[in-house]
Amino acid sequence: MLDSLKIVLRDLGGLLIIVGFVPLLVLIIPLVFGEYEALKPMLLTSMVYFGAGLPLYFGFKNSGETNLRLAMITASLGWLIVSVIGSIPFLYMSESGITSGMDFLSALFESVAGWTGTGLTMVANESNLPHTLQFWRTIIQWVGGVGVIVLTLAILARPGTGSFTLYKSEGREQKIHPSIISTVRSIWWIYLLYTILGIVVLSIVGIITERGVSDGEILWRSINHCMTGISTGGFSVTDDSISSYGIYSQIVIIILMLLGAIAFATHYDLLRGRIKRFLSDPQTKALLILIILGVSLLLIFNHQLSSGYRSLSAYIFQFISAITCTGFYTADISSWSASSKLILSLAMIIGGAAGSTAGGIKLFRAILLAKGVGWRIRKLVSTPKRVLVYKLGDKPLSNQDAFEIVNEAAVISFLWIIFLFLGVLVILYCIPDINPVDAFFEVCSAQGNVGLSVGITGVDTPPPVKLMLILNMWIGRLEIIPVIVLIRSLFGRIR
């Protein structure tokens, strides 16, 4: 047990050391905007990360190789500790200024929402935040979109099975290269490339089309919205999210959201010129089909409504924002019909591709569940002597393998729904007059790491609801199993 604990502490230490450099990257912002008092909380945040990480990493550096169980414990604790320490800037800064921060629970909520890429917020007016805090919210979503463990592996990892085990513990399995180190580094190069291109394109489009906004403000918005768009995070630096953008800028944002929701391995095929392979990816095809279906349903259920925000462009933007788990908005969703909210809720539950920055149960599992239903029906209506062929894409599967992967997807989905309804019950108990559809929508948004809200989340939200939504965001980012492994280990021995 002691040896296992040393492995977990070493890996946690390495993670905290790498994350400790993130606040240092933010230091340029208070210098540029003259917010010198903001240097203190950012330096303090970095010092706490380093102060916790350095002794753990170097004290237990020669510990053994991790296994999947220990890696899951590391991932669960790591995301929680990173979020707790990451709340320090929010304790010092808020809409009221640099010296007046949030209460601890609101600060923790904001930090968890940022690191998990959720986008639900305690902030009513993002434009009133100090620039330093605006960018802190942005960068933690940008790093969290790929994953803190993926970042750690890209810098500190050594070749070996332990690296893949840690990579897998964060809900990723797809490999771009045989080497996991090469895989995570390729992921970061792709991510950086899209981020830079997105900032450039969004800035150019904004300068050409956005009137009444200074070039400096357009650049600032482009940097932040591109980073939170490609990471499918959804934090904004404007009070109305993306509503103030023109149609051309919104189209660029839509492209960024879609890129963030497509698997990195699929992007690698695209960048290598394998267009046919990119377009034939099952998750990418499913994403496009679901967008067409979802927008069509929104039009069918709301065709009788003629309000301006019910336009086709609003439906397209909001459905893509929901299924990519980004959380940007261009319309007042709280005033939408119950059927529209349920359609968006279903999109948030499904989410984007496995191996992307998006949340939800993932398109891959949705595809598996749909195929599993078809396979089961075929098996029931077939004669005993008939030989059934099971295929996933172009890959043939044995009967055992086919139903094993379906069962795995079903278990994750079942647990996902249990925690979803637990969150709904907490909201309905603490806010008795709330509409059950709104409660369902808000928890889907939290657990799917989306960030769309119908007005339940805010500074005045009851503390039990804040705590429950924090749990929903945490387990949603880790896909539940690592959190369950951690909880079980707390009541038993770490093996």
C-alpha cells in the first residue's frame, strides 16, 4: 500500500509542477494592462502549485510504474487539487475589482468550471472582470480542454507502459502514433496550430465586419474566444457571450467548436492529406448527421414561433454549441420551449467525439449503443444456425468482443444517467419552484461540461446546488469511473 501511495504522490507532484507554469504565462496580462495588483494572486497560485508539487515529485521520483487503478486515482485527485488551487485568483479578483474577490465556494465553482471546460459561471458581467482574470478563465479552459495529464505527459513523461496508463485514465485511448509520448506531443501541435489560425482568422473577420469596436478589443476578444472555442469551453469576455458578434464571426466560432469536437487522431489524418479517411470517420459523420437532425427537430417543434432569436441561425448555433459541449450562446435559451430545451439536453448528453476536447458520454459510445441495439435485435430474430457478422466501421468483431464493448459503453452511460438524476433531485429539493425541465437542462450542461444555462447557476445559487454541480462537472470530465475508483480507495486500501 505504501509503494502504491508513493506512485500516486509522485505522479500528482509532476502534474502540479507542470500546471504551476500556467499562472506564470498569465503574468504578461497585468503588465500589458497595468493591473499590477493582479501579479500577487497569480504568483501566489504558481507558488502553491510548485510548493505542493516539487516535494512530491522529487521525494518519490524513483517509485515504481503506475497501473490503471493508481492512474485513475491520480487523475481524480489531480483534477480536484488543480481546481482547488486554481480558485486562488478568483478569491482575489471578481467583477468588483482586483482587491474584492468571490466567496470560496463560488471561486471553487468557477475554477472547476474552467478546468473541466464546462463554462457555467458565477460571473454576471464578464466584461467587468479584470483582464487578468478574464485570461485566467480562458487559459485554464484551454489547457483543461486537452487535459492536465496530457500536458504533463507531453513534458515530463518517460517511455513505458505507465505513460499510456495515465493517458487512458483521463478518458483517452486513441493513439496517433505507436508511442504515447509522440501522440500527446502531436495533439499539442495540432491544438496550437488550430488556436493560432483561429485567432488570426477571427481577428481579420472581426476587423473587416465588426463596426464600432476597436482593433485592440477585437484582438482581445479573438484571443479569448478562439481559445475557449477550440477547447469547447465556452467562457467569454463579453456579457452576452457571442451574441454581439456578426454572422461571419459566428460562422468562424462554429467552425472552431466543430474542430474542437472532432477527435485529434482524425485531425491528424486531415493535416496529413488523408481527406477520405477524415470524412469517413464514424464519429465525424455521426456528429454532422446529429446536427442536421437536431436543427430540424428544433424547427419542427418551434415553427409556429416567429421571434427573432428563433431564427434558423440561432438554432444552428445553439445546437452546435450544445453537442460540441462548448456553451457559447447567441439566444436566450431560458425563454425557449420545453421541447427545445430537451432537444439541447439530449445533445449535451451525447457530446462530441472520443479523443476530442468535448464532453458528454461521447459519440463513440452513442454509436456503440445504437449498434448494440441493432445487433441484439438481429440476434433475437435470427435462427440459431445463422452466423452473424459484427463490424465497427471496417473492423470485424467477434461475438464476444462486440457485446463486450457495447456493455462497457452501457455501464458508463448508465452511471452517467444516475449522477444526472441525482443532480436534478438536489436542484428540485433546494429550489422547489424550479421547472423540472430547467433543472434537467442545467445538470446536463454541468455533467456534459457544456456551460449553457437557463439561469439556475449564479452567485445566489444555494450552496448544496453549487456543490452538486461541482461534482457533476468533475465526474463528467473524468467520465465517472476514475472518481468511483478514488472513492472506493478512500474506504479501502490502494492496491
